[in-house]
Amino acid sequence: MDGAWYKEWEQGRRYIIKIKPGEKLKERLIVFAQQAGVKNAVVISAVGSVRDAFFRGIKAGAKRPITEPRMRQHHLTGPLELLGLEGNLISDDSGEIDCHLHVILGKSSGEVAGGHLFDAEVFASCEILLTEMVVQGVERHISKSAGTPTIFISEE
Amino acid sequence: MDGAWYKEWEQGRRYIIKIKPGEKLKERLIVFAQQAGVKNAVVISAVGSVRDAFFRGIKAGAKRPITEPRMRQHHLTGPLELLGLEGNLISDDSGEIDCHLHVILGKSSGEVAGGHLFDAEVFASCEILLTEMVVQGVERHISKSAGTPTIFISEE
Amino acid sequence: MDGAWYKEWEQGRRYIIKIKPGEKLKERLIVFAQQAGVKNAVVISAVGSVRDAFFRGIKAGAKRPITEPRMRQHHLTGPLELLGLEGNLISDDSGEIDCHLHVILGKSSGEVAGGHLFDAEVFASCEILLTEMVVQGVERHISKSAGTPTIFISEE
């Protein structure tokens, strides 16, 4: 059973979130979701600046599944402009919120860096706009073939 | 007649789409739109990873219209983190879906590449969130002055 | 009084905006907001191309607040693919629209540049999708500790 490959969802509540200097971006997003009782959400927009950004890329030529030795970890002290934050919060099968975020960062030089975000500390400000997704039968858990947590959409 | 420069639209259905490893990202988005009967849509968010990404940039110093010799084509084998996918699906005057997508890709080095997406193959996973746009009088067709397919908004 | 750190908002009108070649991207977004009577909005998506992009990064190792000497200004003549435009329009305490935008740009080489956008001229086309935010008690004004205009969310 492969499940469906797309599914309709309803829009729930919408939030503007301000993460303060010195706070961790991803950690605070999860705290927000717990406090607001949001199970599933998608980031619409994020602007601000961060420092001590930890993220990873996939090694060139890597095969699936994505395992630790096939990733390359990065740490930029910055500060950096937060140019983009793409991703979603989807609960896993135990109801825990799994936050899958990719980050795009602007350096002093005008060059851009980015990857799969572990976490980063907000530098001067961080404004996130987010929409709750109301949907049944969508979960994220580890995919054996991909090696990474992946959404699964159950058939109706 | 230049038409209007902005127009209100209504939000239609919202979808979560999972494109599987080995499938082509843009090709599948068009299949999705055909299967779901979506004429116009905007990508809200996309995260995942891809390989064999084909995209283009515009040559520095190029003039309008954007013609073939004024573009530069790129092919990255990757795999790469999919950091961003911006764009929309707008039907042309024959009702065919025209998919205008720009891609932002994270390399192993943490550097970022990107441009106008031709297509890319999903590597480990790809999660796309999309909103249907319900709107009349918006079409995309070739602009003689721009050289590229461009939206046209008709006056009320 | 620190105020709240997140707040719910209601979705207002949605717009598709076409900015024409030769026009300034940020300038036109503000004209749009004035003409349509939009006080607060978030950019969902933007694709197109620009030239003469002026933006800034934060100098590596800079401390807060972000002051002029702690920023580094950039000017790219291009043309460049517009790969991303993240940000929002939030009114300040006098009702003036403050447009906070970060830009992600694709070079001819396939490399990507970006930062906090001052402004850029549209090259061949520019398609922006935007949602009005209906919310009370959210304003943007200069934060003394951050050095930059920042949103403030008042307690209920």
C-alpha cells in the first residue's frame, strides 16, 4: 500500500509569530505549536536575521537512503539575514510535532547559504507567518527507502 | 490596452502533494493539476531533495526580450536539498496549464544555486503545499517584449 | 511590557500583482497597497526577473543593534532571476505601510545572491501573489535593541 500522493486540506487558524533575539528559531516554533494547540502547519513567510545557524547538505553523489555519512554538516556564526524558511510542521504517529524546515541565509558578502535546518538563534528579529492545516490521515515518520522522516498520506 | 496590473482572486482548494523518489517534480505537478482539475494555483511551500536539476539563469548584461542566446543553462547532478520552489500554475488561452517555477537548491558545500526550473528528479522526498486560485481573466502567454510567458490580467 | 509573541490573524483579500518591466518592485508594492487599501499583507510567492538590485547583508561578527556601519550594501546590475521574495507589509503607528522584504536572486552562473531588499527594477516580468492580513494590535516600528524596524504585538 503506497497510499495517496496528494490530499486536500482545510485551512485552520493563521498566526503571526515573533521570535525574540537570543531564542532558537525551530525550538520556539515547536513551543508555539504546543501552546496554540496546532498539530499541522505550513510556514508561509519568514524574515529576520539569525546567528549560529546549524544545517546540513547532502553529499554530492550520495545514494538513498540518506544516512549520517551521506550528509555534510554546516555551522555559520553570522549574523546572517534570514532570506527564507520553507517547511511544515506535521505530527508523527504519536502526536509529536515534527518540524521539517529548510533555511536560506544571506551572508555579509551577498552570497547565499542554506540547507536542512537543525536550528539557529534569532539575531535582531524574526517574523514568521504560518497557517494551520486541518487534515486527517497525514503523518510523518521515517521512510526506510529515503532514510529521512517523510509524510505519508493514507488512502481515504 | 494594457489591462489591469492587479486583481483579486478567491482561494479554492488546498492540497498537500507528495512527489516520490525518481519522479520529475514539474511533470508531476502538472499531472496533479490535471487529475485534481486545478486550473490556477500557487505553491506555498516545498521541501525535499532533488537530483539532476536543470535550470537557467539570464546572462549578465542581457537585454529584453529574453531569447535563447541570452540565457545560460545549468545542470546539477546533486543530490541537492530543495530549499525553495516559488511559482504558480496558470492556464494559457487554450486551457493548458503553464507552470512557472523558480528553484532554490542547497549544495553539499552549503552554497546555494538556483534559477528558472526546467525540471528535476525527486531524490529522497518532496512535500509541496499548494493553494488553488479561483480567478477569471488571468492568463499566461508569450510576451513579445519580455520574450517569456507572462501573465496578462484583463480589465473587468 | 513585552507584549505577546504570537497572534492570530484573519485572511482578507488575495491579490495577483503584475509589476511591469522598468518599474521598481518595492515601490510598486507600496503603491498597490495604497490603491487597494491594504494595511497589512504577506507575500506568498514571487517569480520573475530584475535588474539593478540593491540589498544589504549584516557584517560577519556584528553585534546588536544593527547600525549602518554594521551592514554591507550590495548592488547587482544583472539581469537576475527573481527566485524568492519573502516578507510582509505592516503599517507603522502612523498608518504608513512599512514593507519588509528579503530577496533571493539567481545569477547567470547559477549562483544565488540575496539580502534585505532596498529595491530592484523589474526586468522581463514579475508575478506576485499576496494575502491581506486582517489583524489588530500589530505594528512595526524601530526596535532600540535590534536597531531595525520590528513588529510589536500588543497584549489583548
